Amino acid sequence: MDNATPATGPLGDLPQPPLLRCYQVGESDWFAATSAEQALELMREIVGDEDWDPEDYEVELTSEALLDKRWREEDEPDEDAGSLREWLAEAKEPRWIGGTEP
């Protein structure tokens, strides 16, 4: 079997990538991740090992209501910036998708 060819499912379809969900880490950051653990690891990458203490951050799955809340541009408060749901849909891999200054 050729290792470069992706394995297919029983119906000949390609396997689906893991589902990205939106997780809030701490009070002011949101991540597209496959699990709470992955979201916390992404936060560690942003913060850096020197300042990292996982006890400083709670991780929770973002609520449906918050996913649809409209965000505003920081410099132009009347300008619609989108929603977490929109940014999550655009994410193709785990990553930071939004945040606010604490």
C-alpha cells in the first residue's frame, strides 16, 4: 500500500479531520481546538514557558449565545468585526481566533 495515499473509510470516503470547537481560555482568549487540553496548550504557546502556570487559566467550551455575539473593531466601535462562530468556521487548524485585553 502506498503510504502517500490517505486511507479511506468503508464507503470510499476520506477520513474527516477532527472537529474544531471554540474554547475560552482564561477571561479573554478564544481558540479553535479539538479539546480543552489542546486549547490550553495553544495558550501556553502564546504565553511562553517562562510565564506559564496552567492553574492561572480555566478552559470552557464557548456557549452558543457567545458564539453568535457580534464583536466590534477596537479602533472603530461602530464597525462589526464578526463573531466567534464565523472565525471558528474559517479556522482550518487549531489556533487562536479572538480575544480581548484583560
